[in-house]
Amino acid sequence: MMPAEATLRLEVLPASRLSRLNGQDSVLGGACFSHSARPLDGAELPLLAVDMSLPAGEEAICEVWHCGEPLESGRHGPIRYRQGETLLFGCLSLDEAAPEGARAPLQVATEAAYQAIFELLESRGYQTVLRFWNYFPAINRESHGMERYRQFNIGRQDAFLAHGRSVIDKVPAACALGSAGGGLQIAFLAARANVVGVENPRQLSAYHYPSQYGPRSPTFARAGLVRLGGRDMLFISGTASIVGHQTLHHGDVAAQTRECLHNIAAIVAEANRKAPGADFRLDGLAYKVYVRHSEDLATVRREMTQFIGAPVSAVFLQADVCRAELLVEVEASGGHAIGSGQADIPTADTPCLSTPA
Ligand code: 3EB
């Protein structure tokens, strides 16, 4: 066996082939998407089962991060995690607590979840989070006099503040999407390395959004850049059709998709400026695409193919996006290995833009 060359590898595989991971020492953790969420065995591994629909006829899908280091699994409160010498992947599912005074249950659950995550990271000596993935149902629904995404933003920011973490400038990349059911679910990838925040010159930093989007600004960076195993890696947050702080192209999913990709191109250019040797390219990234209305999937796929101009690795999911007017959100990562990492497993299973819709 060849030693694992890259520190980090992203594998996308159908949930039906998840058992293939059994006994693979390299599995760090990941997330599986199906509707309804399918319970996962392999309880040893931090795999999050997220309730999210896929394009019609497509099989439930898993995103699994692998790492070449010797790994060990652990638990901390609600968190299941797996860690090596330089990387840690963790995930948790929390039910929203019963109403507690004036604070919305989602806000309470979010603050508790992030507090638990920061406790774990502090105790294990992981100061940097490369990426958070946040999923919870009914993200645009109003309760307790406020949209649930805004409740989430309060709970998240309070936990950052309680742990003495900055809520501007030095914040992790993230996404926040509406799932089809279940509790609050968070996955995260952390490192013992320095992460450089990347912002998008076309957009106001989300941590500076004005109060019209909620009493607390969202705590995330447009992207995080990190050097692992001698390679530059880029984690691009969920990216939407926002310029400045405004939503553009109301009701036009094709134009929103193009605007997302212009934003991602700007983030990639900014990352290449900060890491001159890296040469990140749009056609070399692994994408995850969240589409609000499943009937828009074919349009989004077509716009991405046209914009990028090459077949790329992309997972498509149906999810609600954090502003009611947003129809699509695209996240991406690059610089790490992509694929099964085994010559005998054809990569044709990996969903790809070139797959017929
Ligand atoms: C935006 O740019 C779209 O709250 O963690 C994108 C990425 C969005 C992350 C988050 C929200 C988050 O504001 C929404």
C-alpha cells in the first residue's frame, strides 16, 4: 500500500456503499443526505445523517473526509468526533430544547451546541475551525417574533463571545441551510494549523451585515485558507446571489446561479492572491449545491456547466436557503484530494455536472 499522499481527501459515495468504509482507517467523518434521514450504522464514525431531498431518482449520498494520519474516535457530550495529529472532524444532532423563558428553543440549542464544540476543541488543542456545516428545519419560519435563521445567528454569536472568540475578521467558513426535518445538526472540520480568512471584494463581509438582516450578524468568513501537509486548501462558505449585502435577481434562478459563481470566482481570485503558489481554479473544486425548488435543479446544473465549462464534482441537494428570496447557494472546497483514492473503484459513481439531469 502506498502511504496516503495528501493529508485530506473528500470522497462522495452513494449511501448504499457506505459499508465499504468499514475497516478503512482513513475515515475522519462526514455527512449523509437522504429524505427521510436514514439512520447510519458505523456508530464509531462521526457521520451526520441529514434529512434533505436529492434530485428525483438520485440515490442518498454521503460526503466523507479521509485523512492519512492515525486516527482515534471519541465523544464529548452530544458530539461524536474523530481526530488525528493535525485534523479533527466532529458532528452532533441536538433536539431543540423546550421553551425557556424569552429565548427561542433554536437559539438555546445553537448556543449549547457551539459551546460544546468550543469546549471540545479547547480541550483537545484544536484552535482553528476550517469549516462548519449547519442544518436545521424551517430556517425561514418565524417564531418568537423572529425568523429562525436569525435566532440561530444569536445563539451562534453568543457562544463565540462566551469562548472569547472573535466575531469579526478571524471567523470560520460555514454554511447554514434548512433541512427537511430532525433537530439542529452541525458538522465541523478543525485543525491545529493557522487558517487565513478570505473575504469577497464583491460582498460586504457577512459579520458586518447591517441589522436589517437580524439583530446579530452571521459569524462566518467567505472562505478559509489553510496549509496542510505542504498543500494549500480552500474551504469556501455557502455562497449566494448577494452583492454588497443585497440579494440580487429575485425570482430568477439562472441569474442567481451565475451571481453565485461570480462570487466564488472572486473568492478564488482572492485566495490565489493570498496563497500565490496555490493556483485554485473553478474547475478543480468540489461543489455542493443547495437548490430551494427541486424544479430549478436542471437550470442550476446547466448554468454551472456553462459557467465552469468543464465537468466538475458536484452534489445537488434540495434545501431552504437562509434568506427567503435566495433560490440557490453553492459551497466548494479545493486543494485537497477528491475521489475514492482507490484505483479499482471507478470514479463514475461520483455525481458530476456531466451526468444527465
Ligand atoms: C450569505 O451570504 C448567504 O450563516 O453560516 C452563507 C454561508 C449564508 C454561511 C451562515 C449563511 C451562512 O449571507 C447565507
